Amino acid sequence: MNLLRQIKTVLWSFVGLGRRQDMADIPGRGNPLVLILIAFVLVLVFLGTLAWIAHSVTLAQSASATYQDEKRHPKVAQVVDLIGG
């Protein structure tokens, strides 16, 4: 369970919360290289999550805009079908 404790340490450091005594104990909890690797992986997961959310929102807005255009202009659907898109 040492890995879980190291993950917890990195997550608390992301938030910036922790007791002074806990911060002093970080070097004794494990290899600093492992903490850096865990932090790198968690940053990638966080950024991937943000990118997925942004992609989902823009995709939904794009689909909504396309639907609104077709709703306002019925000829748009005919042109899109004619082009094959």
C-alpha cells in the first residue's frame, strides 16, 4: 500500500494542502523519483480529462449549430446531401 500512500501524497501536493509535519515526512515516504513519476502520470490524466471535456463541449456545440442551421434553412440539408457530406 506504499504506492497508494505516495499517490495520496502527490494529490495533496496538487491541492496545496497539508500539515507541516506531513510535508516534513515526504522524503521518508519513498523514492523521490517515484513521486515525480506519479505526479507526471497524474498531470497527464488531468490534462487528458480537460481535453476530453473541451472536445465534448465543442462537439456538442458544433452539432447543435449544424442542427440550428438546417432548421432555419431547409435548403442546407439538400445541399449537404448533394455534396455527399
